[in-house]
Amino acid sequence: MGRLKSQAIAAGFGAFRASGLHRLAARWTRGSGAILMFHRVRPWIARDFAPNRLLEITPDFLDAVILRLGVQGFDIVALDEALLRLRAGAGGRPFAALTFDDGYRDMADYALPVLERRAAPFTLYATTGYAAGTGRLWWEELEAAIARLDAIDLPLDGCARLQAPARTAQEKTAAFDAVYWRLRPGPEEKLLDAVAELARQAGLDGATLTRAACLDYDGLRKLAAHPLCTIGAHSLTHAMLAKHGAAAARREIADSRAILEQRLGREIRHFAYPVGDPGSAGAREFALCRDLGFASAVTTRPGMIFPEHRDHLHALPRLSVNGLWQDTAFIDVLLSGAPFAIWNRGRRLNVA
């Protein structure tokens, strides 16, 4: 997340907390419920250079979020139950569905005990390449490479180079941001090639990192058998689908479901778009998931679930539980829906 964007979000949440306006607005902005998004859950290891901290929360904070959902009047339900409630359109208590992306090992090691203790159902969206140990967690790879390097030196288009010092934690953070924001908006192949080059310079192997970080198929199979767990698909390679041709996007979606169904022995009804922002998933991808027969598909577009979403089940928004703001007051603001009413300029739907 860019520093200016992070500061703006922090200022906005601070204003809601100070004024309490989110509590007044919740009646109109909370909607039918919410789908919460998590990534890593593990004890915090103190370090100054942690550019992916926003994707990581502690088990204690996961527990606090679950408790806070109850305090705020949300029923925590499985994703299929959330869809039933949305279709039924009945009033009453709002629902919350808990979702976890990618398939990290700490899902089983640290998140699952919390979810079991609170009897909280959840959905895990698994990327098949990660389970096979062949996919690339490029954002983790980038962090690990810069952590080892004293400087970055990357060739870009033509004769241009991206160069930056990376000795101190502050320099490393600036170097990470420079690479990320220079390459993230462009073609995915250039981003992956650049990160691979930095990993080569640092003596890192991306596949080894993936195998250490992610559940293999045995781990996924054990989780899939758990009564609280629903497994969804999250593509073959975690590709930003909108940046690829239609045939490649369809293959990423359809084949990941087929592989998971074959390896886990159960139906896969739900999909999560990798990265999931408008530059990674849009109308074409929504139509693909609908035409392939998925019951739902989730984005990372921020927002609450409203009755109108029953007609857009393959473009559902989520609330990102951000590791930079592990504070239940932050969660209260999120669950009110008020920030998203502003973010989405009053629109309940953001599905274009």
C-alpha cells in the first residue's frame, strides 16, 4: 500500500473514531452483511522491514475480530449460508462470512484453533500452484530478496534501470515500494521477471519459499474435511486475470476448480479473484465465473453486501482486515459500512 494512501486511510478512520459518525450512519450503510478477507495469521515476529505487514494479523487479533462481530450484532455463517440469506432477502441480524486467501500453512497452525474455539465457519481460497509447491508468492519473494540485498539494480525497458540503496530498514521499505509501484500496474510478466531477478541476486529460490509458506495438498485435504471449512478456488498461479487473454483466464479459473475437486474429493462452488482489484478482475472475469457455474466469486473491492448483490454474486466485495490497524475500534468502523459509502461515492454496487 502506498504511503500516501495509507496515511489517508488512517486519517479517515481517525475522523470516524473521533466523531462517532459511523455509528449514526450504520443503519443505512451496513447492508445485509459483510465478507471479511484475511491472508496470514501468525504470531508477530518483530522486525523493522515488513512491507507485507498489511496481509498479516496475529491469532489474538483474529479472535478479537470474531468476538467483535458478535458484539456488533453479526451472525458468523458459512459462505453458502450467507448466499442463502442474501437470496432470501429477509431482515434481521446481518451476516459475516470469514474468508482466507492463498492457502498459507499458518491457516492450519494458528487460525484454525481460534476458529474452532469460537465455532466460526470459514472459507479458504486455495491456489493450486501454491499447494503443488510450484507457484510464486511474488510479494513475499520480493520482501525476502530486498531483506538480503544492500541495493537493488533492475533493468527496465530500453536502457533504463531501477536502482536504490537497501541497507537500512527505511531504505529497504523505500526500495520495495519503488519496485512494487513501478511494476505492479503494468504487465504481470515484467513484474514476475523483475522479482525473479532480485531473488536470483539474493540467492533465493521462489519455489522453496512457497513450499515453506503454503499448505500442500495433504494439508488442504485435512482442512477440507473439517466441518467448519469450505474450500474455494483461487486460480492456478494467482494470476491477475484481467491482464491475460480470455482463454488463459478461463483456464486459470476452470482448471483450478477441476484440480481441487480431483485432489480433495469435494465440490468447489466458490472462487476468489487473485489480487481482485478492478485492474485484476472485471466484467469479463465476472462473466467467466458465472458461465462456469460457480455459486459465487469474491473481489477485493471494498464494500458491504447489500440486497442488490443477489444479482451480482460473481462480483462480491469484501472487507480487508488489515494488519497495519489491528485495533477493534478500526473493525467497528469497518463493520458500520460508513467508509465504503464514501469510498464508493454512495453506490451500493461496484460491479462494472
